[in-house]
Amino acid sequence: MSVDAQASQRLMTEVDARAAEELRYASFNQWLSEFRRYAAAQGIREATLVSAFDGLRYRERVIELDRHQPEFVRPIWDYLDTAVSSTRINTGREKLEQHRDTALEMQRRYGVPAEIIVSIWGIESNYGSNFGDFSTLESLATLAYDGRRQDFARGELLAALRIIDQGDIAAEQMRGSWAGAMGHTQFIPSSFEAYAVDGDNDGRRDIWGSIPDVMASTANYLARAGWQSGQPWGAEVVLPSSFDYSQTERRSSAEWAAQGVRAVSGELPAFESAAVIVPAGAEGPAFIVGANFRAILRYNNATSYALAVATLADAIAGRSGISGSWPRDQAPLTRDDVRTLQQRLNSAGYSVGTADGIMGPNTREGVRAFQRDQGLTPDGFATQALLDLLR
């Protein structure tokens, strides 16, 4: 192909790209007009719709982030190294001291320890230093029009409009992550509606600028999620060599103790209903976790997240951290590896559902069943060696 032909082809490609972009924006604006009429029919005031939608734009970057999936599944120890770093611990202690009266008031009001409230603040937005600078309205409108979960984003966009309509925040100040999580607490709009609290009694629920509102909202969320005042989240434990790792049901602490489970330090917490978890398999640390760990999971349903919140809170309060060693020599699986693992488990008769590259509970249960049949420790922890064994 000649130089002139190549230049002509590049020009045509650029023209086609611009035309596609203009068409997408025109289609988005049409969709936005229709949604605006829908929101008005749902009772949103015209003044709110004007402030929210005039000048609102489709954001290509939001779609790029929505469709991007990291290649590797991040190991829990890698996540905890960042989430519970010495810097975050020290900053958490400083923030707790700075806002001690407020944190203790919310502890008294909701029964959630001050260090847990501060810990979630630290994990969610690094104590407010990084809660995102995306327009929540633009992010949600873009996702509702072109995202992977359009119905979900549509509902969240309407909830965001109700929040503005009620006077909690101005449209231009409603900012957060690309996915629509907002403010210090990273509440999505529907969570804001359900759990946000006016902690400073100024008539607004402001999770962007009011620390009393931030702390009250966080504590209220956990209290409503079933936090049990006076109980710990759990404890690190030592398991006997004969422990049956296939057990996933909850038992009382007394029943676990009868199996030889003991605390690394002190006595087992007195739980009526607790699980024993091994997030990195039998070669990593083990924990007994109760109702308060499950309450943290309601905030974010990931074991790594809940363990980060729990151990950061312990560190902020001056309690000891995890003593067991993580299996850091284990190479992380890629999402393609997990997808291949799921396909091979399905082919071998261990039904784990759709091969989506996500290590969910069905996949872990399939791994346990395969491990058990192979005479391996059924801890549900997938490794490269396990994947090779399934070939």
C-alpha cells in the first residue's frame, strides 16, 4: 500500500471514529431526554432535573473502567499489605484522636466500636483523601445508557436525583467513584437513601463534607446489618492437624473448641454462631468469625475486605495483628486461569455454573469436592498446581 493510500485509510478511520462518537453522543442525549421525562413522572422536581441534567455528558472513561478487568486475581495478602499498611494504621490513629468525641458518640449511639468506624473510613476512601472526582450523575447516566448493568445504574441514577431533590447535596457537588460510589463512605445512592444519617443535625445528610454525618452513616449501616454490640469480629485461630476443611457451616465456639480449634491468643470469642475460614487455604492463617464479621461483609461482600476492616481496626486500637504466614510463594491465578478451572471442573462433573473467571462460592465448593475426591486437603483454595491436576 502506498504512503498516500495509508494516509487516506487513516483519515477514513478517524472520520468513521468521529462519526461513531457523534452518533453515540446523539443517541445518549436522546436517551437522557427520555430518562428525564421518566424521572419527572416519578416526582423529581423540574429545578432538580435542570441542575442535574443540563450540560451532563456521556463519559467514555467510565465505560472503559466498567469493561476493564484486571488480568490477575489479587491475592489476599497483597490486598492486606496495601489496605492495612503502617501509613494507614498511623493515619487511622491520628483520625481517631482528632475525631474521638464524634466517634465515641456514634459508638454509644449505634454500638459499633469507634475503631471499626474509622477503619471503614480508611479502607473506603483513605480517610477522605481519595473518594473519587467523577460526577456521580454523569457516571450513573453513562452506565445506565451503555454499561454492563444498565437496570441497576438506572435505579441508582433515580435514587441520586431523589437525594438532590431532598436537598442533601447539590448536583455539582455529588462526586465519587466512576461506579457511582459517593463520598467518604462510598455509599451508592440507594445505600445513602437507606443508611445515611444527619449526624451533626444541620438538616442534611452530607457524606462528602461532614465527619459526624460520615461516622453516623457508617455506624448506622453496620448496626442495621446486624452488628452485635460488645462482641468482637472474630479472632485468629490454630486448627488441629485433623481438622476437616470441608466444613462450611456455622457452629458455636464451644463446638469448634471441641474439635480442637483454639485461639492464637487468649480464649475463643463466645460466639453462638461462627464460621472458621481459611482465606488462603490450609497453608495460610485461619480465623473464627462471628456476626460482626458478617455485618462488615454486608458493607462489601468480600472476605479480603472484611478482614482488612477488622485487622485495621485492631491495629488502630493497638491490638496485635495476624501472626500466621501467608503462602506468598503461590503465583496468583489470572482470570483466564479461573475461567479454565471452572470449565474443567464443569467437564469433570463438578457443576460450578458459568465460567466467568470469578472465584465465587460455587467455584470454591467445586474445588473442595475435587480436592476431597483426589485425597487432597479440601480447603477450597485454587492454585496453579490444582489447575494442572485438572488437565
